[in-house]
Amino acid sequence: MHSDQTDIRPDPTVVLVDELLDDIGHGRLRVPVFQRPFVWKPEQMLTLFDSIERGYPIGSLLVWQTEDPVPSLSQIGGVEIPEARPGRPVSYILDGHQRLSTLFGILRRRSHTPTPEGALDFRWHVYRDLRERGGADRYRHHRGAGPAPEYLLPLGAVMRTMDFLRFSRELELRMRDTQRLEEMIREAEAVAQRIKSYKLTLVRLQGASLHQAVEVYTRLNRTGTRMDADQMISALTHRTHEPSLASRIDDIVSSVAGSGFGELPRLAVFRAVLAIAGEPDIMSPRWEAVAERMQNKLHDALPATERAVNRAAQFLQTGVGLPLARFLPYSHQLVLLAAFFHHCPEPERWQYDRLRRWFWVTSWSNAFAGATSTMLRYALGEMRSFADGEADLDPDTTDVQPMPDSFNLNSARTKAYVIWEHLELPRRLDALGQPFDVVKVLASAESQAYRKVVYGDSRPANRLIFPTVPGQGLWTALENLPVSNLGLFGDASDDQGPASARQIIESHGIPVSAWFRLKDGNGDLFVEDRTKYLEGRLRIFADRMRIPVGGDLAGVADDDAE
């Protein structure tokens, strides 16, 4: 924070829920664009109202009051809010976005507003079960297409007298038990009173600049979702009447994800913007200094970054064989590839070959584990020299170990193993001999897609993507494959006939010897035999890539993937 900036004056006050909602509804309290989107789960929303009714504290709110215009959201909780009146002080939420969005989106949403068919977001339609006085599940959502049961009070009717009276009249028409009706009306009135009378502590920061407000926000040690670096820079470099930097990065991520490849890491895309804009330190924690130094260059670099990132993603898919973006070993690899394709949009064949080799070497050698600013600055310089034809791309192969010692999807080496296995075993069969889409299974199940054959062994050879009938373990499914004279020891059956046991196990990289170990009840030797077999195939693959490997292929699978 600059020493010449004015001191911040915090002003704590106690306010009613209704006062806060009025400020939002009149545009006086807003959500700045650098806030993360609404991410609360439906269960968290219900818990908030249960806490309010019980009188439990839900935490103070921190807002920043300023007369300077700040880009802000046009909706809060899915409800449109008006623009702020020019020349009037406006407060912006720094801490409490999720809570206030929940309160405003539910309590100020018209309870009888028609919703287009199929567009109903049930999260914002919360009800209080009037039959329950102290139960843990007295707040709930109604997901049905028809009207809610009469005993469910819509919270959208709590803050508006006319809507509450409408609910009461409908309750009278639908209930025949007079005594029970009176009890429910009293309970509804008590609920409305508890919510209306609930008070929160509001802390206003006055006299703060945008830079100070952003810094305060980033220093908050809360359990909520923290601001990403690109959102911070987005707030500090915002151009009026133009999309924010953060939203443009979201667009780039979405354009790649739309191909079925999945979402690239946002921070890597942001660092690619920095690199292509010419920022020398793409990992700098002093984002305010970066924003001041790169004010216009970042926005100007966005079109070039989008083209470069899309070329990098295409190379990862088709050139490397990455099945899904989530299995990228290091996000820094995306940054460096984007930098290369920015400077060399149409590489020659030999350059593609060098990039493939570089990808596998850096993935197998933990090249970017604990990467520093200095290391990445040097790597970017090397990649640019290679793109400009001034130098070759020759990564250090000293510590190459392609086989992870354990299966850990937080490890770059394990992710590289998944990519290699996808390339090596492109067509896999289930227990019935039917082919299945491996990428689809990975996309839907991720780590659960890889199941253990033998209990207690963490090596990759003990993991398979092998669909079975519900409740059946992999050992049992493999053990029960029939020994067929038409396939196991003789010629493989043709494409028109049923798949043999041999075809099934070999589609998963299981040698026949390892399968017989399993049928004999020896799981440890099954893993040993398959490990040796996979290591042999890995050596052949590395040799094709002209990557030397030593005697020990197994490397530590640390949590080193970003």
C-alpha cells in the first residue's frame, strides 16, 4: 500500500436485514466486478436461514464506500438491481457477497413471479416448513413443477406484507383443520418477525482508494472463496464500457472447454496474458505494481493471447494426446506453449517434434515443481528463442523417470502416466468384451475412474479403468473372464465375433502371465508382472521420443501439479 495514500476509516454499525436489502434494491450497495461469482451450494443457503432464525451470528459484512464509479454487477442473487444514482456515495461489498446474495436473491425475489419452463433455478426458492419448530431440516427447497404444499412458507413472501397476506389466504383455502391453520399462521408470523428483526454488523471502509480496497479484500483471512490474481488485476485495470480482464479470461477458458476438452486453468491463461503482454515476472505477488506497469498492455494482449492459447490447447490435444485439460501435468506448460505459438503461429514439423519431446521430459522430470519467478522468466526466454529460430529446445533429461511410484492425481508424473496410457491403450474393452469411451469415463468420474485390483497397493499397475456390473470388484471381474481356446492361446477372434479374454486383458495392458497370477490368487505378483510389462512399453515410447531413461523408471509422485 502506498505510504502517501490516505488512511482508511472503518465505520462499524448494526443494521437490520431489511435495511441492507433496501440499499441493494436501490443500487446503493453493489457487488464489484472483481468479486468471485456466486458459488454457494443449496445446503449452505438453507443453513444461513436456519442460523438467522435461531439468532446465531452469521459474521460481519465489510463494504467499501466511495464516490468514485466502480464497475459492478447488474444482478445480485439473480435479481436485477438499478444503476447507482450519479453523484451519490455507493458502497461495494468486499466481504459477504455469498451471504448477501443469498438474502437478497431469496427474500426479494417475487414469490409468484412466473419462470419460463425449464429455467427455474430452485436454489432461489427456499421455503420454511411450518410443521417443524426446531428441526434441522425446517428450511428446504421445492423442486417440483407444481405448487408447493400448503405447509411450506415461501421466504419471498416474508418481507412483503401483500405477499404474506396472499400466502395466508391461500393457506386458509387449502386447510380444513381450523386449529392447525391457526398454529401455522402464528408460526409463519413468528418466522417473518425473526428474519425481519435480525441484525448484522456492517463495517464500512471510508476514504479508501480502489487499490486499497482491493488490497484489504485480498488480505481477508476468511473461509470463503478468495480473489484470483486475474480478478485483482481486472479491478485495477478496468476500462469503462469494456469487458473486464477477468470476464475476457473466462471467455477464453469457455471457448476451449466448448470443444469437449474441459476447462484450462484460469491462472495459467492469465499468466499467458502477462507473458504475451511483455510482463517479465508472471508470478509476481505485487499485483498492484503489475497493474500500474501494464495498465493498457494487458487488455491489448487479449486477442493475441486467445489465439495463442487455442493453438496451445490444440497442440496438447492432437500433438501430445492429452485427453482432457484437467490432466495437464503443469499449468506452466500451457503458459510456455502459448508463448511459443504467439511468436511462432505456424511451426515447422521439426519444431512440433521438439515441443512433444519437451512436454514429456518436463512432465517426467518434475521440471516445474516449485517453479519460481526466475525459473519461469528463463523458461520463457528459452521458448521465445526457440520460436524465433535462434536456439534449439533441449530440456535437461538427467532426472527423467516416467513411472510414478504411486497413483496420485495431484502429481504431474501421474497425470503424464494417464496421458501416456491413453495413447498406448486407445481401445479398451469392458468385462463383456464391449468397447467403451475412456475419455467419457474420465470426464465423468476422474479419480474414481481408476479402480484398484488388489487392496493396499498404490502403484499405477494396480489401477484400471474397467467398467463392471454394479457391486463387482475388479479382481472378481478379471478372474471370471473365460479361458477360451478361440482367443487366449489361439488366434484372436475376428471383429465380427465375441472378444476373447486375451483381447480384453490386452486392451488394458495386462499380460497373460499377470492375469494367471490373479486367477491363482496372487495379487502381489499380478501387480509385479504388470509393472514390468508397462515399464517395458514406457521404455519403447521414451526411445521413440529420443528421451534417455535410466535403470529405475519409478519416480516420486509428489503433490506437485498446480
